[in-house]
Amino acid sequence: MMIKNLIFDFGKVLVDYDFNRILDPLFDTEEGREEFMYLIARPDFLDRCDKEDIPIREIIAEVRRDNPRFDRELQYFIDNYPDLVTGEIKGMRELLLELKAMGYRLYGLTNWCSIVYEIMRRHDILQLLDGCVVSSDVHIIKPDTAIYEHLCSKFGLNAEECLFTDDKAVNVEGAIAAGWNAFQFFDAEQYRNELKKYGINL
């Protein structure tokens, strides 16, 4: 069946991010930075933030209570969280505009806490999408097939007409398990070349 819907992860696909933008003002020593980064970059912590079974600021409040040494740093982290996004992935705005002009429907599917909506307001490449599903809204995270199925249900899409890209292979595998076409993202040029395999020539 023909591809009609192009679906994109956000981070490292449409926008880039760098935790150092938040960490640099906080830490003078590498030791303190590494300890804090371990705290906020643990897979279980990131998954909990992306799933957001309770509001993100309540999650951070719990972590602050459990880690009083980093109380100030955790508060700064959550208050300045949108600043970690550094800008658009080079070449992706042009691609999205070309694809929209060709009549393709564009959607986002991201594992992100609810602060992503502030990021979406700041970075208008994300406003080029026709719709999106954010994990923290549905309390499901990729690669659970339920989140891919939810996007299809929400926007009335057929799985076999969807083509998804994500920088993480495990999330690509989740999309394929849900019946989507999918491939791993590396950069805009590679994405453009991958589209040719699906009969989409830009």
C-alpha cells in the first residue's frame, strides 16, 4: 500500500538537545556534574518522566527529597528544562516543507514529558506537523506498540500507510511490530535517500 503518512520522533530527528546547556552553569567540577547526570539520565528516571504517571514537577520534587544534596540543581534543571533544546536538525525543515507540498500528512510521536509543549512553542519546526502524540499525555512510551496504535486511532490512519523514523533502533522495532514501515534516522540526507525506497522522490 502507498505511504501517505510520515511520522517523526522529535529529539535528534527534528530538534537537537544538549544537557550541557543546563549543566554548565551549575557545576565547577566534573565529579559533581557526573553524579548529577547519572541521577537525571538513568533509564528508569527518564522513562518515568516520559510516561508522567504523576506531573513532572511532582516527580522532580520526589527526587529532590531523596537527593537533598542536589536540591538547588534539580530545581534549576526543571525550571530551565526547555533550554536544553539547541535548535532544529539541519535540513529537516526544508524536507518537511517539501513533503507537505507533495500532500503527505506529517505527524510527531515522541517520548517526552509535558514540558515538550513549551519546546514546541519555541521551535516552530514542530508546528509544521499536522498532529502529534506525546508519551506523557497517554502514559505510554515507545517502543510499546500501544502508543503507535494510539496515534493511528487518534488520527484515523492505516498502519501500512505510515512511515516512521526515530534515532533509536528500539523505537523503530516497536513501530515495525505495530505494522508500520520504519527506519532509523541519522541525518536529513540519509532520510531523503531512505524515502526513495518507498517511492518518495524529493
